[in-house]
Amino acid sequence: MAQPQIDLSPPVSDEVRKTTCYMCACRCGINVHMKGGKVAYIEGNRDHPINKGVLCAKGSAGIMQHNAPSRLRKPLLRVGPRGSGEFREIEWDEALDIAVSWLKPLRETAPEKLAFFTGRDQSQSFTGWWAQAFGTPNFAAHGGFCSVNMATAGIYTMGGAFWEFGTADWDRAKLFILFGVAEDHDSNPIKIGIGKLKARGAKVIGVNPVRSGYNAVADDWVGITPGTDGLLILSIVHCLMKAGKIDLDYLSRWTNAPVLVNGDPASDEHGLFLRDADGKPLVIDRHTGKLAAFDAPGIYPDLTGHLRRAGVTHRSVMHHMAARYLSDEYAPETVADRTGLPAARIRTLAAEIARVAFDEAIEIAQPWTDFRSERHETMVGRPVAFHAMRGISAHSNGFQTARALHMLQILLGAVESPGSFRFKPPYPKPAEAHPRPHFTATPGQPLDGPHLGYPLGPENLALDNGKPIRIDKAFTWENPLSAHGLMHMVISNAHAGDPYRIDTLFLYMANMAWNSSMNTASVMKMLTDTDERGDYVIPRIIYSDAYSSEMVAYADLVLPDTTYLERHDCISLLDRPICEPDAMADAIRWPVVEPDRDVRGFQSVLLDLGARLGLPGMVDEDGAPKYADYADYMVRHERKPGVGPLSGWRGNGDEHGRGAPNPAQLDRYIANGGFFAAHVPDEARFFKPWNKAYQDWAVTMGLLDKPSPYLFQLYVEPLRRFQLAAEGKGDLQPPEHLRERIRQQLDPLPLWYAPLSDEGSEGFPVHALTQRPMAMYHSWGTQNAWLRQIHGKNPLYMPTKWWDRLGLKDGDWVRVTSPHGSITVPAAHMAALNEDTVWTWNAIGKRKGAWALDKGAPEATQGFLLNHVIHELLPPKGDGLRWSNSDPVTGQAAWFDLRVRLEKTDAPTESQPAFDAIRSPVGQGPKDLRWSSKT
């Protein structure tokens, strides 16, 4: 009898279109299967350099994101009170005319009255260019409340940081240590990488108060007390230096450890580097015993160098490091109680790091030449790789903690060597290679440079006679190195009129009325508050989003965006590229399907607005629009001659990196799967900051204008310049109330201090944290029909110590109280947790009426946010000043400094606080989400 013929792999589509995912920040390549002109299925692109075919739950669920009932349908104009969700639909011309009528007078008279801030979009070089053309100093993106500590500490220390700046050498590392990494950042590449490590028998250690995600699959877990990572790292440094387990040759050649520092307390240059007439830092050459510029050919810098000149003693940075880190202040026995880790555990961790770095060193037979023209026949590597993220960044001591981690890497020789941490092009790029912040607003004129940058001293601060120029107070004495701005302070400062009032708040993809703000209830009130005349304190709010989020209800004008499958996007080397250590790469999104609603891609809308406003660069000589839309901009725009948003297939299609615009460029990207990649030459793959082959290749590809080798900055001189001012040196002086804080916390060598909110935390013995779940990323993930089935509600996870102390059992609820307020939420037991830490998933809780969800949806009744008990300001000190709940160096929002107390309580009918439902402009979604791909 014949067996039935069964097709085990029936076709799921009649066409495959390749583009870039947008369900998290990985920017993975995806194959979008189309059937009957509709999206039928999404899988990973096996040829893509980022994910190599791997796709997570988020990426697969993109089909539900694309078809979400909460998608906005037309431009909206508010007709009811702010926060009511009462709108009328309008046409695009009317919407843009309204926006122009609000914005044009501001540009002509007071451009700083526009505050333009964007959330987790991936076109910040473009939106920043638009804001620069408008002329407002008030622009930034979400980094200030996400991971600016990580980025800024890395740039100032070694010219790059983790995640988008660099990654572990997955093929050679033998020990991988994660600090403060949740499941979401760089998700698929880390999963692929950990899989490689496990297959080779490499060891993985997770340092995190919570053992979930990557930490759960680690071979060893270090359940540290939140906010003390820096103390642990400096204790490890202490142990390594005591044992002599540091890479002296690496420190001598590639870092500023041998650079001489002025030791005269009376000098205006006390603590600054000794420099030659060309401004180059000076070292002592071990061959001759004489002074030499750090980059002089043939020298070998002396780590123990010292010099007496004109009555002033100059000692090497290494001398200062030894004096600090060999102190018993950082001995494991001293820090054990504070970190929650036994001294023996710290010593064991330090010994394991030293053993792998020095006893299992690797060597690659690859000749290369360094920037001093010295030829090396091999590349020696320390196979210890680190990765860190928001868990150490989102504290008020996060900048110095991240600096300490980078110092540990450098002491081991474990940056840019085989087996360690490796930069991704266009990095490495030190602070000096980045722009300074620009902020001078002139009516009717563009800003004279980019808003965001890296200050090198007090002269770069955004101050006018001591008064902050920016609404978020970025680049002031309160947070001098705020390279990503302070988005979490914009609404609070605008409401308070501190430093001044604004007219229009323009937000893109930033859910500031809910999960993207601290102190959520008060922020909603700030957005709706009126003055004595009955006018809104923040007069106008323009908002763009693809979905009916909580923030939509608080806008006066809503410009509906597309989904990521309906738009052009540019994942650019000018912005946040998708490179890997061995290749520079960029990518596009393109409309694999056309919108079925009257919506437009936000970037195209900005170009239209810019043309209507006559902004420079967006109109031609006759005043006509210069670009048809964002796709046209991606192809024809040049940031400098030959360098544009996309690096592949320029000129006639055969030039990469540099070249004239190519009208067929997007077609070439689409044909190649939506991305471009150019591989780093073998000789240039490691030691990039000092490798002549890499520097020359980077110039050829448009990453650098000229070879620019530099030293890793263990001692960050710009920080010392701010300290000098606080000590009374120089013409620019900080206000008295900040003088001592700057002296203590802007130290040029990494140090640890307790989180600022610890002051006044008596009676709040428990730390409270959030993490994004692996199956969610943006707040919009919790309206996704598939992903909601994984995380439809979130409990507060509690350690055994507090679970037992409160006598809790499954199904119980707790009241969580901070110095700011209380929430009442469901509790759950978790044993693998620091004993004085509770945590929950981020952004699961939703407000009733938002996201087209049923008002009784679990996200709105059993989901919650810790945001309600986190304030954007520190508790008042009685001095009448508003102290931001931020890192004093960068302004990073200190989300994870939260301290609470716990008590068992009767179960309410829903999580508290509960807010009135808001009216949805798109109504409520159907009970079952269905559509047909049949033609």
C-alpha cells in the first residue's frame, strides 16, 4: 500500500523581503515572508552579520507589532483637556500647517523655546541635524536616562564602551564576566557568543543582584549589593596590583600610565599633564632617561617616571594609581560588608581573573606595526572579556563605576588584544575626536555645531553668566559631562521654569507620561497644569508615535508614525551602526509593505517640516524642498564631502566608505539583504588605537579624516580640570553649593562613593530594581498579542530573607514604600537574588485605555511600574535647591538607586496606584487579532 505524500515544509510565502528588525536595539537582519501582499511570517536572515539567522521571540513577534490594533491612523488635534484622549482626526496639511504656525515664530524670535527630545529611535544623527538647523540648544535622545554613564566613561577612558562600541572576542575568550547585564541589550549577539563560549569550555561569571537571563546560565553568579559594583572592581584591582598581576608592557606602551603629572598644589596646573610645545603629553623614555612626547618613534615609556623641573615634581600616572589602589581602603576585608560578598569570594574572583589573563595568554602569529613605527611579529592576548550595561550605569555613581571596570580591563591588557574586549568600527574614537557641545541660540539661525559632545574643561560648559542654557541643564556644573543630555529632567524643569519656560515640547517615541519618566503621577500633572490665566504651563506639546501610548493622550498635536516594516530607516555609521570587531557595517529598513493608514514615517515628516520652515540644508537656493523624503536624504545627504548616512555602494556603485552619492544605493542595499559590510584587514584587526594598518584603513573607509592614534586614559585629565576649578583655580568657577561635590566626585582616577540617595535612606533597607524581560524591550512590546502571553503581568520578586520575614505565601501582595511614595503590588518568591534586593520586569504595567487594550487587561490591573516611587529629584536638603536624582558627572538618571521598605498587605482589586482610564483615539482592539493573507 502506497504511503501518503505529506509536504513537511509547505511554502509559507510567495515572496521574501529582507530588512532590519526593530523589536529591540540589536538591529538583526530579518526575512519578511509575504503572502498576498501581506506579512505572513518573520525569520532571521542567515547572511546578516549581527544575528546570522538567529531570531528571538521579539523579532518573530514583529508580525503582531505590525498588525497591532493600537496603531495610530491619522494626524490628531486635541479637542478635550490634556490627558483626556479626546481628539479629532485631521489631514496632514492641516497638521503640518499647525506645527509650522507654532514653530516658525519660535525660530524667528527664541529658538530655545523649542525642546525637541527623542526616545529609542535609531536616527539620532538625523534628528540632531534637524534640531541644529532649527537653532534650538534643547535636543537630546533617550541615552541620558538609559546608559550615558557607560558610553561616556568608555569614551573618556578608552575611546569606546560596551554594546554598540565593542564586544567580547567570542572566538578566543576563556573567561567572560558580565556586570549588571539584563537580558535585553545586544540580545542575539550575546546569546550566540555565550553559546560559542560554552561550546569551547570557557567560563562565564555573572555579577548581578538578580540571577536571571544570562546570569542564570553563567557558571558562577556573584549576587552583589546594588550600587557597589565599583567597590568590588576596585577591590579586585587592589588584589591584582598587590600580586603584581597587571600587564606592565601594555600599560607602558598603550596607556597614559607613564605620563607625567604636575605635583605642585600651588600651581594652576596641579594634577595636569606635563606637555611639550605642541601640547603632547610627556613621558620618560626608559632607553634614554629623558623626556619624550608619548608618540615619539623608538621610545619605551617608563611607568615609574618622575621629574623635578623648576621646583615642581612631576610623577607618572602609575605612581598616583599605586598610591590609591594599594591602600587598605580597597582591601577585600574592608569592602566585604558593603558589597555583600565575603572577602574570600573577592580574592577568589581576582585570582581567577589573573590566572586566565596571565597563565592562559594567547598569541597570534600576525605581524603588525604600531604608531611609533615599531614592528611586532605577533599579537599577544589576555583572554578575559568583560561586558557591562545598565545595571552598573543607572546609579548616581555609575560613571566612576564604569571607569573602574575599564581600568580593570586595561590593567590586564584585556582591551583590543586577542581574546579580550574588541572595538567595533567606527570606534575606537577618544573624547578629543568627538565634537564639543554647541548651545548658543540665535534667532533665525542654525546652531553653530552639534548639540551633544564631550567637554574637555569648564570652557565647554553650556552656561551664560553662570545660568544654564539648556532646559535639561546638561553641560553645567551640576553634570558637566552630560554627553546624552538629561531627558528625564526636561518636563520637570520646564514645569518649574528652571532655568526658564519653554513654549513647545516636541517628542518622538518617548512615552514620558508613563514608563519613560520617574515620578509618573507628578509628570502627568505637570503636563496638565495650568497657570493663573488658565493656560497650560507647558503651552504646546507635539508628539509622534506609531501607537496609542499613554503619552498620546497628553499631546496637543499627534503626528502618526509608521511601523518599522512600513518605513525607510538608516542604521548609519554616523549614528548607531551594526558593526562587528572584524567589519564595519551599516543597514537600512525599507517599506516591505505600504501602510494601510494615513500615516507617515517621522523622519520624512521632519524633512517636510524643515522645508516648510525654510531650515538650512532642507531647502535649495529657490526655497524648494531639497529632499523628497527620508529615503532621498539617506542617499543624497553628505555630512562632509564623500561621507553620507550610508557607506556602501557609493559613487558608481563600486566605492565604499567614501564616494559621491549613488542614486541606486538603496537598490544595492535591498539586493544585498538590507546591509553592507566591509571587513577589516587581518593586520588591522587588533590593537586598533595604535595599529598603523587599522588607522590607515579607517581613513580610507571614511571613519577617520587622518590617522589618530592615542593613549588609553586611566587618568582623565578633563575631570581634573573641573576639579581645579572647584579648588578655586581658573576664571570659571562653580557655584559654592557644588564646589565640594565636584572636588570629590569628578576625580581623574576611578573611585567609589555611595549612591547619592543613600543620604536620608534610613528606614528603607531594601534595594529595588527593574529589568527588561528577554521577550520585551520597548514599552510597546507589552501590547503585542504574542508577547503578552509571556509577560502579561509582573510580580515583585522577593528574596527568601524578606519573603520569610514578612510571612508571605503565593498570591500575597505587598506595599512598597520609598521616600517618595507607595505602590501595592503582587509578590513572588525568588531564591537566586541578593538578600536585600527586590525587582520586577520593566514597562509591563499599562494605564487603562492606552495601547487599545481592554480596560481589565492584566497589564492594567496586575501590572505595575516602580517608576511611581522613583523621583526625578533627590529629597529636599532644606537649601531651596532642586537636586537631580542623577549621576553628578554625566546626569545619568539614577533609576537603580531606589531604596524601599516592605510590608504585607491585603490584596486590593488591582495594583496601586490605579489611574482613571484615558480615552483611546483608536478605540479598543478586538478580543482576537485575526487577518488574512489571501488575495
